[in-house]
Amino acid sequence: MKKLRLTEGKLRHLQNLSDENGVIGALAIDQRGSLKKMLASGKIETGEDGIVTFKELISTELTPYATSILLDPEYGVPASKLRAEGAGLIVAYEKTGYDATEEGRFPDLLPNWSAKRIKELGGDAVKVLLYYDVDDKPEINDVKHAWVERVGSECVAEDIPYFLEIVTYDASDEDVKSAAYAKVKAHKVNEAMRVFSDARYQVDVLKVEVPVNMNFVEGYTAEGVEAVHTLDEAKAFFKEQAEITHLPFIFLSAGVSAELFQETLKVAKEAGSNFNGVLCGRATWKDSVDVFANEGVEETRAWLASEGRKNIEDLNAVLADTAVSWKEKVEVPYEDVRGF
């Protein structure tokens, strides 16, 4: 079976991001534009400083229960210094969002950051987010392919793991929450994973969506909503996803509820998926945004210490029963690596 070949340096960093079993239970709080909008809806005027403070609270209160945290360098550097001892650090390298006036959802990098600077900050991995439609125009995807290659080369030069987050869409239909998109989501997600598993991209870990919208899966639909897939069909897509790549891959939560995300991981396990953990954001902490924006810091701290902690510990319990070690997918080009 084909395996990912890691240098000793990348291996050490990846171990820093994982638990002792080689499972990644990471916390994501690299949101910027979307978080700013969420906070702006509250009664308290938080401003730019409020975004920094909110990330600090998340890092302080929740990293004791996570293997690592994903932060952005624009607002998250102070929070990176407050993470619990033993919690690894993943740093986002891309600008937030995309230019909606231009066709293609092209990505861009933060101009005053680099893989070298992320490593100097103490980062254990570089993460970039790519909006990708495998069926888009070849000239659009070619630009994206080159962009992913460019970051991969930087990560190789700095000997730091490269996490590629792929968020899929359909260029002909903007509504990714629709039943129409649910019918094609597995194709979009799984084929994108196939593309970026190619060695030319130098990706070490794929951060990906689950291949189905569980809100359209039989047994998980809301009242009055017609299912797009049976549960068996959904499981087949999870199985296909696992078989389409040899790389370690972890799931993003895509803002669904904590309960639905946990149930989704159980379905993935039942399907035979060999996923290697999660990088979970809003499913863990999104309800604390309203608390912060309307009640303040101490109330938010209390919520995170209770509800936030419960969300992440419940997720950890599910991961213990569902995720598998990324070490099963890795080989190292030398012998007798301590702790591997």
C-alpha cells in the first residue's frame, strides 16, 4: 500500500499536533471575516480588539482538551502564546475569503507571512484553504494547482507539515446547502481529494469535508425534508473517500452542530473510513459568540469552561472510538525513530 514519506522534521511536528495514538483532535479558530460578522450582531461593540480577545479565550479555555489549535496570524498570534502546554500549533497562511466580484474564488496568501515566519512563530504546520470545484474551467483550476504547489515547495524548504483544507462548491450553483448540491457533493469532495493527493503538491494532511450533507441523508433529515441519499449510500461515499487517497485526512465540521458532527463521525467509522481526526471549529465554540457579543468576557469564559469543554470532550470520546492513527499511512526514510 502506498504511504506518505515524511522527513524526521515533519514527523516530529505532526506528532506535536496529535495525541499519543496518532489521532489529531485539533481546534480551529482561524475565522476572520465570518467571525467579525458574527460578533458584530451583538449588543457589545467588540471591534478588532474583540476578535483578538475572543481567540485568546478560546485558546486559554479549550486547548487543555485539544491536541492542537489552528489560528490565523492576523488576530491569533496572542492566542497562540496562551495555548496549553503540549498543544501544537497550526497557522493559516491564506487571506480570509475570496473576491466575490471575480470568477473562480481564487486564493491568496497573506503578503507579510511565509512558511518560514510561521515556523519561527512556533508553528507545527502551515494550513491553507482552497475553494475548489473539480469541474470548473481548466484555466481556473490550473491557477489553483500552481498555487498549491507553490505553498508545498515552501513547506518542503522549511521542513514543516503542509495541511491543505479543501472547501468544495459548484461554479454553476452557489448554494452548497441545497438538495441539488447534496446530490453532487460526494463527487466534488472525493475527486478533489484525488487531485491533491498527487505527490507534486507535497501535501501532508488533507483537511476535508465529509462527502455527504447529513441533513439530506435518510434518518438525519428535518421534518418535511426529502432525503437525497439512503444511509447505505452515504456510507458508500465515506468508504470511497477513504480509498481515494493514501494521505492522512481529517474532517472539518463546516459549522454543523456538535451533536450532528459527532454522529457523522460514527457513520464514517461504520462505513470503514480510516480518517485520522478532526480540525473542528464552530461545532465546538460557535454558541459562545453570542455570549461574548452580548454578555462579555467573564460570561464567555464560564460558557467555554462548561459547555465548550463538554463539546470538545464529547468529541474526543467519539474520536477515540472512530478515528485511526495517521502513523498507519506514513513511512519515514530512516530507521529507529523514537516514539514512532
